[in-house]
Amino acid sequence: MATQHSRSAARIMMAPAVFLLLVWMLVPLCMTLWFSVRSYLPLRGGDQGFVGLENFSRFITSSAFWPAVQTTLIIVGGVLVISIVLGVLLAILLDQPMWGQGVVRILVIAPFFVMPTVTALVWKNMFMDPTNGMFAHLWRFFGADPVVWLTDASVLSIIVIVSWQWLPFATLILLTAIQSLDSEQLEAAEMDGANPVARFFFIALPHLSRAITIVILIQTIFVLAVFAEIFVTTGGAFGTRTLTYLIYQRVLESQNVGLGSAGGVYAIILANIVAIFLMRIVGKNLDN
Amino acid sequence: MGHITLKQVTKSFGEVQVIPPLDLEINDGEFVVFVGPSGCGKSTLLRLIAGLEDVSSGEITIDGRAATEVPPAKRGLAMVFQSYALYPHMTVRKNIAFPLRMAKLDIAEQNKRVEAAAKVLNLTDYLDRRPGQLSGGQRQRVAIGRAIVREPAAFLFDEPLSNLDAALRVNMRLEISELHQTLDTTMIYVTHDQVEAMTMADKIVVLHAGVIEQVGSPLELYHEPRNKFVAGFIGSPKMNFVEGEEAVKLNAKCIGIRPEHIGVSLESGDWKGTVGVSEHLGSDTFLRIKMPGVQEHMTVRVGGEFGARHGDTVYLTPDRSKLHRFDAQGLRIA
Ligand SMILES: Nc1ncnc2c1ncn2[C@@H]1O[C@H](COP(=O)(O)OP(=O)(O)OP(=O)(O)O)[C@@H](O)[C@H]1O
Ligand SMILES: [Mg+2]
């Protein structure tokens, strides 16, 4: 991009993509903003005109709002903790030379390719079913009463399902990071008297910090929007109603597009707060 | 203290034996340099001593104690790696203090030793920087600093200067030599740089395909190489080898003469040849000379300037007292 000419050529070439992206993002965003200030009840009279910020105050004062925010944050946090802790361990394991490494790596990545709906169905019916699920059999084998996962430990169940889906992603990113760790650094630490645990905490983990922040950033943005897993398993019952799910219920179950749109705007704000917060951490980490 | 003995040490990677049985004795306080061509096993030998690789058979003793089974951290040796292997996320201070922290020394003592090392190595102004913010020479010094705070029985260096530019290399070479004088600790130094080996070493170990070809002081190797390999490897430019008629005259398979031991004249001499390339360095002139009946070019060093050009005919006279004769096995005939 050195000359004036090549720069303007580059702009022209990028224009269609930029235009498409803008339309793609801006049209739904504008529609959301538009509906959020109107009373729009498709089955009960349609668009009933401008109502100011009424939708916003109603959404936030509804008894379901704060629990939904809380649930959302618990699920995001839980998934992050599980996928990063297990991801680091798995990455270290997969980095060890072993027989059939290639196949094992592909198997570990596999869950990422399964659609969320399918994942949720598999977990619901194969593992967590209180009569025929694998866990139920396992519990009975040890003489315990099977746990009714999706009602008694519903949030945990959702966290487990979503973590299972995102663990491969975390593992993959962390594995590439671990592979880039200079082996001489580890040897130097070994000569310096660091035992394996110290080597992990003083050398490997700091080396992974950048990859970990990237995993946190990307996963947070995607997990905030988790929907299919909840829809298929609990349907938002038993305290698993996240912000996304609440918006869905407002729009489709209560047929209140205006109220749902206001929720959408809150979700955008929440996601941005989280994103700005994370960007600063990532920025700090990427600087050095 | 730092007396290291290797007894019948071998190392194989899978089927390949990289180090055949090898004996070596390194005395306390000695500066020992391992030299040899690339891939001859210098680094492997150093890593065996460090404990970063397990020996396949044989024994290593450090200060009279069997060290073969001792893990690297417990051998009391410190190593400086070619890539420096500094910890990028720690400041210089923390890098240098790391071995002390692992040894659980109290903070005051840690600081005292770090400051002392930084003073010796001129790093005091850089203690709060990260390795990424240092120049190559400074990083090298940090790596050395991390080694000296442990007060090891011996230092191991694996080509520590090969990433530095020529001027800096000369500087660091002198600094390491000086460090050796002040600390008086055993140092084992791997290099494939002739000059480093000749100038720094008390004792040079010449390796070739994992085998020790000769051990001796730099001048011993220069004046009395045990065989053709050592003769060709030590000295720069390389020794010239002449086979055939000239060698047979002296009862040898091959004769060797260093470039600096050949006289050149435009009028008369023992051997006649034509100049291929002449390199004028000001202080010296190097001539590459093609002689009829001799396979390779002869390299000749003439002090000062010498006015010979490509294609000129010159006469060479080797200094008979400095000639080396080699038998059919390549061993030097005394
Ligand atoms: N981990 C390993 N597995 C298999 N072979 C190895 C391994 N490490 C070294 N080798 C082999 O051992 C031989 C000696 O290697 P080494 O690294 O000691 O050479 P070197 O003398 O240090 O060479 P250089 O001057 O290029 O650093 C080489 O032929 C190399 O291919
Ligand atoms: Mg090497």
C-alpha cells in the first residue's frame, strides 16, 4: 500500500465487502433500535406507534431481567473456567509425543463440528436422561440415585454441554501456543532448579497467557449468545433463562416485538461492556 | 570446584550412535573448548554433561561424586544457551533471580546477588527491562548473569556468541575470558569458531563424528596436530595438503604446510605455480595458487602487500622445519 494509486485501488476493491458488512450489521441494528421504541404486538393489533423508552423500563423492571443477567454471566464464566482449565491440560497432554497423535488430535477437535442442537440432544438423551442416560446407569452402578440433571442441576448441565462444545476450540488454540514454546527455555528452567510444577507456572502458563486471553475474548462473545442448547434441553425453565433466551421469549412467546427489541439493545450494551473490558486486558497482554 | 570426568560415555539416538565410547577429564578452573564441524556432537556432549540428555552408557563424575543419575538442577552446573533462553515475560532482574528463587533463597540475599552480578556484567541500568527490550549483547550478558548468580561448579556455554555481530563477538569473547579470570571457575565452551577456540581455551577438545581426535592446548594443536583432521581444522586459513611425488620424496603419504609457512618469490623457488586469486587485506596478502600435479589450490599467506595478479607465475618455498608429514592412516609422523 505504498503509493497513492495502489491505496485508492485497494479502497475500491474493498468497497463491496465493506458495504455488504455494513448493510448486514446496520440494517438489523437499525430495525432493532426502531422497534425498541415502538409498541409492536404482531397478534394483538400490530404496530401501535411510538412509546418512547417504555419498553426499556419495562424490560429492565421485569422480575425476569436480573436473574437472566445473572444466569448469563454464570454460564459464560463457568464455560470459560472449564474450557480453559481443561483446555490447558489437554493441550499439554496432546503436545506429548505419543502413538496415534494425529488421530487423537482430530478426535479432540470433533465436538466443535457438531451442531449445537445436535450436541444438546445427544447430551439430553444419551447422557443426562434420568432413566436411560449413561450417567443414570453409572450412578445406579455405584448404587446411587440417578440425578435428574436438567431439572435439579440445570445450569450446571447447560455449562457442561456448552463447555463440551467449546473445549476443542480452546484446546486447539492453546495447543498451537504450547507448540511455539521454546524448548530451550524449559531446559534453562530445569537447569535453574525448577521442578515440573514450577516450570508450568513460571514458564508455560505465562507463555500461554496471550492465547488464553484470545480464547476468553472469542468464547465470551459466542457463549453470551448461546440459545439452541437451552431451547432443546430446558426450554429456559429451572433457572436457565439467559438474556438471549429472555429476549426470545418476549418476542415469540409473548409476541411483543417492541419489548424484545429493547432487550436486544440491552444485550448489545452488555456485550459491548464485556468486549471493551476484555479488549483492554487483551490489549495489555498483546503489547508485550 | 569443578572437576568433571567422563568415563566410557556413549550416546545413541535410536539406532544411531552419535557419541562412541569417550573418555575426557576436565580439571578444576580450566577453560575447555569443544570444537568440531557441524553435527559432530559438541552440543550433545555438553547436554550429556549438563544432564539434559541421558547417557546411553558410561559414567560422569563431578567433583568425585557420581553424577550420571543426578538430575540437571542438582549437578551444580549452569548453562548458557545459544538462543539465550531468557524468560521473555520476566524483567532482567527476575530472570537473573530465577535460579535463586527456585532455590528458595531469602529476598535480601537474592537482591544482593542479583545486584552483584549486574554490576559485574554492566547490567545495572537494565534491571527493570524485559529481554525483548535489550540488544543481543545485553541479552547474552543477562544469560550469563543468570548463570553466575548460582555460583555453579562449572559453566557450560553452547555457541553463546554465534548470534552476535563480529565486533560484539570480539567484545564478548574478551568479557567471558575476563569473567573466567575473576571467577576462576571451570568453563566448558562449545564453538565452531577457530578464533574463539584458539584465544579463549586452556584446553581444546577437537571432535569429529563424536570421536575425540585430540586434546591439548591451542599451541600444541597448532604445532603438533595428531592427525590430518586436526591439522586441517586448527589454523586459518587451512593447512595445505600435498600428496603424490612431493610427499613420497619425504617418505609420507601426504604432507601438510600452513599458508604462513610458505615463502613466495617471483623469481625462483622449489615449486612453481600460477596465481588464481589474490586477496589484499593490507596487513597480509592471501594468494590462491594452482600448482601442476596438485589437486587443490594452495593457499599462501604473505605479510604486507605483494604485487601478484591473476595468471602470474610464482615460485613457492615451504619452510622445511614446519612441514608436517602424514602416513596412510592420516596420522602425523613425528
Ligand atoms: N534429539 C536427537 N535425535 C536424533 N538425533 C539427534 C538428536 N540430537 C542430535 N542428534 C544428532 O546427533 C548429531 C550431533 O548433534 P549435535 O547437536 O551434538 O551437533 P553439534 O556438534 O552441536 O553441531 P552444530 O555445530 O551444528 O551445533 C547430529 O548428527 C544430530 O543429527
Ligand atoms: Mg550445537
